[in-house]
Amino acid sequence: MISGLVIGCIYGMAALGFTIVFNATRVINFANGEFLMLGGLATAAVIGAEASGWGTVAAVLVAAALTTLVGLLMQALAFDKAKSRDLQMLVMLTIGITLMLRGGASIVFGRSVSFVNDFGGFPELDAGGVFIPPQGLWIALAMMAVSLALWLLFSHTTIGKAMQAASMEPRAAALCGIEPRHGLARVCDRRAHRRVGRGADGATGTAVL
């Protein structure tokens, strides 16, 4: 049961990044899983680097930043350069990005299996014969933290509400002064949703590893 809850939290965090992008663009992003993979591999690489002296917190921040940066590059070099905005073509584009990220990760991080010790901070719990691993608690906390952060962003900030408006009704949003393609409001367009989604995926990958 505990294993099922932990796995459910992992899939839930993965779904957050997936649905954020889909709701904004109506594109099924097949590269979503690769960003989880990047987050985990980046965490393992930073922690495992000899004499790096970097702790777990720094490794998590680096992994989240890396996946966000890769998402920005994917947007700038692939989606913004696409000659057609047809949804089927964009979906095929995400499949190509999936293969590229998978191959690039194998070159950069290698093909060996990477392991990272538990984050620690929690004791091993035994509740009536049910073992609760410390890493499972971290995964559950990460799920709650990411969900809360996204809820606060989209429900209680001007930028979050503008992002929703620009993605759901771009024309109506523009009539209200929220123009995704001009000025400061560029942060409110669909590209911002991809950045948020990629950052969430990176955080997921660090906890899962």
C-alpha cells in the first residue's frame, strides 16, 4: 500500500508538468518523461561529482534549473522555429525531441546505472508492521509542495491568472490588455506554461531518484 502511494505521488507530479503544457497548448508532449529523467540524472551527477562539495539541496536546485533551461532551448529552437502550427506536427516534434534528449543524456551522463543515497532527515518508520521509507516521505512532501506552489501561482498571483487567461482565451485576454506576444506580458503566454512544467518535472526527477 505504501509503495502504491509513493508511486502514485510520482505519477501525480509527472502529470502536473504534462497537464500544464497540454492545457496551454493542446499539444501532447511526449518529451515530458525525458525531463523527469534529466532531473534525476542531473541530481546524481552533481551529488556524485568527486570533491564537488555540493549538498542535496544544491543538486536539486541545479537539476530544476537545468530542466528549465532545456525547456527554454526546446521552445526557442524547436517550437518557435516550426513552420507549421498544426497540432499533429507539433506532437511529432515532441517525439523527435524525446529521442534527442534520450540520446544526448546517454552521451553526457553515460549509460551506467546511477544511485543516490536517500535524502535523509526522516527516520525509518514502522507503523504496525508497515515500513515507510524516508525517501517515500520526501516524495510525498515534494508532491504537496509542488502542488501548493502551482495552486498559489495560478490562483493568487497576477502573473498566474494572466497565464491562464492567455492560454484559455488569447483573443479575449488581449482585449483586456494581456497580450502574450508583446512587452512584459510575454511571461504570461504559453511558453511560460512550458517553463513552469519543465521546472516541475525537474523537481520530480530529483525526488524520484
